[in-house]
Amino acid sequence: MTSGNLSEEPSPLTMTRPVQRLRGIADAFLIHNRDILRRCDDSVVRQAAGQTQKLRRSRGFVPAPVALESESRPSWRLAES
């Protein structure tokens, strides 16, 4: 399945454009009637050595903290208002 966007493009907020763009490629479309309020990539995980490894966290995984082996400081600074 795909959200209908090309690599490096944001996910679409409506299905009109993806359906038009993929009409000659896709065999079928699974469409729902819910608006997309926030664009968000899917999480990507894989099984390795009997464990699940998170390659990209999003949606359901994002609220959980990331455990680090040592203290770290952010490498960015908030822009001054």
C-alpha cells in the first residue's frame, strides 16, 4: 500500500491527486472518508535476531521515549523569538 506520494513529497491531504496519478498503475484503491489532519509517515520496523528493531518511529511509537545509553545534549538551539 502507499499514501500516493512520491519520495521526498509530503503525503497528500486528499485522495483526488493520488487517484489521478496512480490510475494507470494501481489495480485498486482503498479509500476512506476521514480527512487527513496531520501528515505523518508510517513507522518502519524489522525483525532481526528474534527482536523487533525500529528503523523509523512515527504514529503509535512516537509518544514513547527513546532510551539512550548516555546523557546527551541537543545539537540545535531554539530560535529566539
